Amino acid sequence: MSRRTPAAPGPCAPPVPARTLTAVSADGARLHVEVHGPEDAPAVVLAHGWTCSTAFWAAQIRDLAAAHRVIAYDQRGHGRSPASPACTTDALADDLEAVLAHTLAPGEKAVIAGHSMGGMTVMAAAGRPGFQEHAAAVLLCSTGSSRLVAESRVVPLRAGRVRTWLTGRVLGSRAPLGPVTPVAKSVLKYATMGAGSAPDRVEACARIVHACPRAVRHAWSTVLATLDLDHGVRRLTVPTAVLCGTSDRLTPPVHARALAAALPHCLGVTELTGVGHMTPVEAPETVTGRIRELVGTYVTGAAPVRIKEGA
């Protein structure tokens, strides 16, 4: 059964799409897809992360839709896409290919941005014909290709087997998250956001994450715990920009640096000081700016690339 993510208040409220559609994946899974902006504008495709939904990209959609066709979809089991028994990286790749095929004309190019599990979706799909047909450039936000549990800093202990074991239990918990209370927001902020995150942005992220069914949250946590997409990084040959927060506890900057070293055509790493894991919400102007630069350089050819290392 699909769900509607409770709206966040004020400027974090998700925009109303120009139209919605359902993309059907290779195994029959149905995916909720939103299209924003003019139909004849250059395309941007947004893939959200674990426990999130299209609402996570509200700031990017709002800023880009005036001059871009922004396509956002709910990963299977998230937002308004029904849950599926198939929770694998191959399924994520199938889903992205299905969205691209349903929303883009044959041969049409787009910038594809993925956050966290959305970035892993891009890596999983990198060698697929459907992805290669449509991807002009990629933005990877706050993501990694392997060793997610071992490198996580959610549990404040020294790196090692004890921390890895405890982190696996925390991230893979089946416990319900419950209502969005001040305590719940504090916990989510500690785990996923920088210390200076504005209260309305913490509220928006908490509403989105708490709306994810716990069975879905747990099922995908087991996939992330054993993730190994290093081969996918090497197949990601399109121009790719990498962005991360220096205070990210879920996917610390070590992942971004490893991606940059392995990508065949990396445009550099942007590390945002004091920002946590939720970069599109915490630093919306920077993330939106990176997407706009990629479109201008690799889709419309209207602007020189300005992406470089450093915040």
C-alpha cells in the first residue's frame, strides 16, 4: 500500500508536481514518479536515499523546476511506491532504468543526482544500457560503495569490531521510530545532520524518515550492511561530481574520497564543513548549484563547469 509523506511545514514543504505517473520495473514493482517543470526543459533525475522519499528533494525541485524538467521518484517501499519482496542492488538498478525509460525520450540525456542509497542506485545501474543511454553527468551526494557499517561513526567508539557490531545492530533495528517528538528529532539530528542544522530542516527530515515503514527500513538496512558496489564505481564513466559533509556520521568523507579516486571521470569532491549526511536538505543551495552546473555543461552546453574540490 502506498503512503503519502506527511508534509513538512513552511519552506520545506514538497512542491506539487506538474504530473505524476507510475513506472513499472523489471519485476513488476510499481514506482511513484513525479515530474516538475516544463516538459521541453533539460531533464534532471533525482534518486533519494534510505528511509526517504521524493519530499527529501523539495528544495532542489522548487529551485530547479522553473527552468528544468525535474523527475523524482520514490524508491520501492518508500513514499508512495509499494513495498516489494525484492530488496537488492539489482532491483535498485532496474528501478532507475524503468524511471528513465518512462520519463525520457529515446537518447535524451539528463543529469542524475543520487543521495545516499540513491547514489548507490546510480552505481548499481552504471553498466546498464538504459542508464548509459540517458546519463549525461552524475552528482553523488553523501554516499559510498562499500564498508558502510565499518566506516560509520553513528556509534561514538573507536573503529573496530565492537563498533561495527553495534552499528549494525543500531542501523538494522526493527524498532518502530514512533511519533516525531523533540527527543526523536534530537536523535535523528545527531545521527544524520550537522550540529548547526536549522530546526525546520531537522523537522522536515524527521517527518520523512519516520514515515518509512519499519519493515522497509529493516529490509534495506540488510542490503546496505553488505553493500559492495566498487565494481559499479569503475563502470560509472560519465562526468561525476562528488559532494559530502565533513560531519557526516553515516557516510563519512572517507567514502567520498574513495569514490573520487576510483571514478573514471571524477569532477572533484566538495566537502561541506559542519554539514552532516542530509546534504540536499542541510545545504540546498550548494547541491542545487552543482546540479545546475552539470546541466549547463553536459546537457545544454550553456555554462562552463565550475565544480572543484573544497567547500
